[in-house]
Amino acid sequence: MIAWFSDPTHWTGSDGVFALVIQHLIYSGVALFFACLIGLPIGLYVGHTGRGVVLIAGLANALRSLPSLGLIVLLVILFGPVFASDMAFIVPSIIVLVLLAVPPIMSGTYAGVAAVDPAAVDAARGMGKRPLDILFDVELPCALPLIFSGLRSATLQIISTATIAAYVSLGGLGRLIIDGRAQNDYYQMAAGAVLVGALALLVDLAIGILSRLTVSPGLTRRL
Amino acid sequence: MRFDWLYRESGRIAELFLWHLGLSVIPVVIGLLLALPLGWLAQRAGFFRSTLLGAAGLLYTIPSLALFVLLPLVLGTRILDPMNVVVALTVYALALLVRTVSDGLESVPPDVIQAANAMGYRRLPRLFVVELPLAVPVIAAGLRVAVVSNVSIVSVAALIGTPQLGLLFTQGLQLRFLTPIIAGIVLCVLLAALLDGLVLFAAKRMTPWQPGGAER
């Protein structure tokens, strides 16, 4: 495997490691963006109003049991003929990635807002803040630790599933594993696995740092 | 849906279903058996807690497909050996359940422990007779998550060729044929619901003192 890594032709070029890492990050980033776009507002709404809690929990449970590989394959066959060229597998893969990432973001946000100290909310209301100001000035900052933990599991889920989506020809590090399997090249598979693992750990670390930088020190000192 | 195809293939599908059942359940059982002593250690010793939970979180970060591929290197097994899948899923279950068991033991009220001490319980009997039974609701909640996500992760192993329902997905894509894919998804969801219900039922039977039984 060290031999595989030390071969410079494996690193550069359109199917080299660098290109694959960038592809992996782009697909994951796009999926995470859309998942946040859907999950954050719903989580904030449910947390703030307390409406629809059962619905969110049920949805998260139901989605957890859906096999991601089956979903990707299903959507590729259903949507494949609709789109031209590469979009035939990119769009279904991204849809599945978003679908898997929304529940953790949604429930993290909801749980974060719901767990905010009611005294803090009351104090803000007493100071004359309007509901929307309370949400964005008080509840959202206080909910950040749990929002980040939801974001973290969503991101890991996305990176893991984007690897699987290589099976329906999506680019990214999963290519090394799937192509290695097809060519009976175990070292290429193992290299791909190591790289995916490392990528997941690094992204996890980055989110941890981001969360440390953005969460108010007043919260972390108490927790 | 082509029901005639399902009927013709029902024997093979049943076989894949049983494989899927085994691959989902066995790792969770092993994981729970390992997590009980480790979670107990983590809950008791502060140093162990951060190290163990940190290591567990790290293991949980590794994508499943990567773990399936790398384990042969560690275990010396062949890539097609179902053992790789069992070990990988045991690692995930263990990583999840160590935290759960430790949280569950933490959730036992201190008054109860003091009462047990006053009644003359020694440490180990107290653990088995008092603390573990009271930790069941929290442990069961973690167990449900572990079982349900395992059912979904097992199907990924189809990409390296281990027999289970995931093979219906790969077959469906190769043939551009929806029936096996839909059958596979439905069976996976049913299996997850079945196992989830089973854990819920067992937890309810074990916690007759809870007003509504074990809820999430």
C-alpha cells in the first residue's frame, strides 16, 4: 500500500488523489448546503414554537432505517433517463445525501433551541425583544453547541454516503474503492479507504475547531 | 413491480434476508456485551471516560465502506469474508453503546444508590440488581439507534460482495430493474422496524416500574 501511495501518477491528473478529494469535498459541500437550507429553518421553527416535535422525531427515525445504497440505486434508475450525461447520477446522489443529512441537522437544531434555559428567553422578553430577535439573538447562539453536533453527524453521514455513491459512478474517493474492487486491486481499495477515513477525521476536526471558535465562551465554561 | 420475479426468487431473497438479519443482530449483541463493562468503567473513572468516549467517537467517524475494506488488512481475513462486516459493525455498535451504557448508569439517581448501600448491597450485586435495571431505558434507546442504523449499514457491504439484502440493490442497478431494489428497501425497513419493536418490547418487559414503559 505504501508503494501505491508513493507512486506519483496516483496523485495527480484527472483521476488522481487530489482531484478525487476535491470532487468528494464539492459533492459533500453542496449536499451539506442544501441540507442546512432545509434542516436549520425547520429545526429553529419547531424548537421555537414547540410545534411538530413528534413529526420531526418520527421522520428522523424513519429515515435512519432507509438503506442509503438502495435509495441511491432507486433514484438513479428512476431519474437517470430524465437527465442528460453526468447529471443522471449526480442529481440522484446529491438528493440522497441531502435526505440523509437533513434529519440530524433538524433534530440537533430543534434539541438545541428547546434546551435553551427558559430564564434566558424570559429575560430577553423582559428586555423587550421581539420573538424573532429572541430567536436570533438568544436562542440560536445558545443552541449552537447542539446545532454543531447535528451538523457533525450530518457531515460524516454525507462523506460516508458519498463514498458509497461511487458505485453509481459519482466521483470522489469512493472511486478508488469501487474501481479497485472491479480491477481486483486490493491496494487501490485500501488506499481509498485510508484516504476516506483521513478525510472524515480531518473534516470532523475542522468542524470541532469551527464550533470552538463560534460558540460563546459563556456557554462552554458552564457546560 | 414484477411479482412473478419476486415469487421465482423468493428462496434466494429469504436466504439474503436471513443473512441480513444475522449481520445486523450479532454485532449489536457482541457490541452490547463489550460495552457493558467498558461503559461501567467509563462512568466510574473520569480519566477512562474521556479517553474511551474519545476513542469511540473517533471509530464512529470512519465511513463504513472504508472500514469494510481496511479490516482484512488488520484481521488477516479475505475481503469477501463476512467476518469483516461483523467486526466492522461490532466496532460501530460498541462505539455507540459505550456512551449509552455510561449515560445510562449516570442516570441512576444517587438516592437509589445510597439506599442500596444502606441495605447492605456490595458493589457488584448493586450493579446488577439495582443500577443496570434502572439504566435499561437509556441503554434501550441507544440499542434501538444501533440496531436500526446497523440494518442500513449492512446493505453497504454488498459493494464488496458479502451476501445480504444489499445484493438486491447492486443486482437491480446492473439489470436496470426496479423490482429487486424496491423489495430490498421494503425488507430492510421492515427488518429495522421489527428489530426496533423487539428492543422496545424487551425494554418494556424489563421496566415494569416505568409508567408508560420505555419511551425514547
